[in-house]
Amino acid sequence: MNTNTLVLASNLSDHDLLAHLVRLASAEREASAELVAHLAALELRPSVYAALGYGSLFDYCTRALRLSEDAACTRIAVARACRRLPAILDVLVSGDVSLTSIRLLAPHLTPENHGDVLGRASGRRRPEIEALVAELAPRPDVPTSVRKLPAPSSVVTPSVPTALPPAPVESSPGRPSPAVSSPAVLAPPVVAPPVSSPPVLAPPPHRPIVQPTSPERYRVQFTMGKESHEKLRRVQDLLRREIPSGDAGKIFERALDLLLEKVEKAKLGVPSKAAATPKSAPPRSIRPETDRPAAPPIRRSRYRPRHVDRAAWTRDEGQCGFVSKDGRRCTERAFLEFHHIQPFALGGPATAENISLRCRRHNQYEAELVFGRELERFRS
């Protein structure tokens, strides 16, 4: 049946595929809200799942309902919040707030603030929800610390015994155990064959952490190598007058300012004094009829003036400028590219009015709309 469903989905038109996805997502939200409500009711009847041999609601969710551990924890936390605040079920069905968002907000929701908080959380992504949690329950700044981590071991080899002791001989009734009179009668040790156990890989390192702790305050955690650590120590020594404490956070802020200035100069350029002053008009010729027209360029250049890139970046606010037919603008801010609204291959100029930011996906999408299968020819 699953294979047939995949075949049916693959054969749908674009319009029908999108319509089915919207309907299925709505049905999934309704089913999730119903599941959470039933879990809330089941938790008040522990004897029901206990009679089936499950020691906890979590055990029942993971074993009987076959939910993953994370999914079970999330739904149980949301179920407990729904018992206190039933209005949560409505925002789950509408899709304004996700299960994960409710789980993060649940410890901070009260009968007095839940309406306002859920309204502010509507349509927010996880980083924004975490910032809202930090606002509801701000935490103090973490102290600056730089410590050395233990050397990681990529492969852990299990220990294998090299010799096995002789097997004990049980004595039966009426039959004494054989006595060992001297070491000469001891059997030689039995050497175990080598065990070809697969190496146990060490757990992967933790991901870098950027987490809000209070309004406008963030905790940053990452791991650096030996050379980077030595550079940090050198910078701390050189900046003792400006930063006597050697606070790595303040040094990090300064480094970001310098890096941002350097990257913006490389990516967008910096207007020079010559570019800021208007150019004077070209001198008029004494005999215009004798001037020869400039030869047409053999091949157009894709060069874009720096001021055009800066203007496009400022106008689009560093965000993809694609807007769908229903008015929804793309929110991507990574892997942005400068896009010709009128394609370059069709004579589009490199002007601020014709250049706009696009993410990689939308830049390719709009090129496919114009060129279709001929896209590769224009790319070459």
C-alpha cells in the first residue's frame, strides 16, 4: 500500500500535489491534537496502562504507540500543559504553534499570560520561540571560561581476554573432586581465539551552541583547536589595557566587527571618494562629425559595479527578494546570489533596478521559468 501511495503521489499534477499536502498536514495537526488530548486523559488513569504491563505513560507511548522517545516526551509535556490550559489544543489544530513550541513554552504558561504568549508565538520558528522563553524566564549571563577538553579517541577497542581459566569440575555424590597434588598436573591455559569485534566509534562531538539566555543576551559555546586557542591568548595579552579581564566575549565582539567590515568590503565593496563625487561631463569635440563611434563590444561582461550590489543588498535587506503570487516573500538569508530580474542572456543590464537578491533555489527556479531546458546553454 505504501508503494502504491508513492506512485499515486508521483503521478499527481503540481496543483493536486500541493492541495493534497495541505490537506494531509491539516489532518496530521488534528490527529496530533486528538492524540495529545487522549494522552492527557490517559495520564489520569494510570491503572489502565499499568494493567497492560506498562510502568509509565512514557513506556506506553514508546512501546505500545511506537512513538520515538523525543516524540513521546514532547506529546506528554504538551498533554500536561493542555490539562491546565485547554486553549492550547485550538492553536495546535490551527497550526499557529507547533508541538515543539508548546513544549518549550509550557513551563512558563499561566492562566493569566497564556493568551498573550501564544499569540506572540503564533507562526514563530524555534529560534524565535527560544528568544521568547528567554524573555519570559531570563537567566544570568554565563561566566567566561576557556578550558581544555580531553583528547578525543576516534575508535574504542573492546578489551579481549587472552586466556581463559580452566573450567570447574563439579563433584557428584559419591564421587570426590579430583585433588591437585602439584602444579605439574595443571592443564595449560586455553588461549581464546581472537574476537573480530567491530570497533566502537566514539560519539560525535556536540554541535556549536548559540542560545538566548535573557532578552538580547545569548550564550555561545564552541570548540577551538590548539592554534586558535594560542591566538586567543595572544590577543588577550595584547588587549590587557583595553580589556583588563581578558573577557573572551568582548574579544569575540571586536573580532566580529572586524570580520564583518572585511567581508562586507569584499562582497559589496566600499564607496570611495572618487565614486561619491559626480563625474564631470566629457569634453565636447570641436568637430563632432569627425568623431568615430566606439566599436561595439564583442562580448558583454557580467561585471556588476559595487554600488549596484550595495544598493540591491540594502533594498532587499540582506534577504531573498522572491515573492510568490500570493504575496509570500522567501525568508532565506543564506547562500544569497545577485539575480538579474531581466535575464543577462536577454540583455538585462547590471543596474540597481534590475539586480535583486535571490537564494540559490529561487535563482535557479526563475531561470528555469525563463529558459526551461535551454538553461544549461545560457550558463555556459
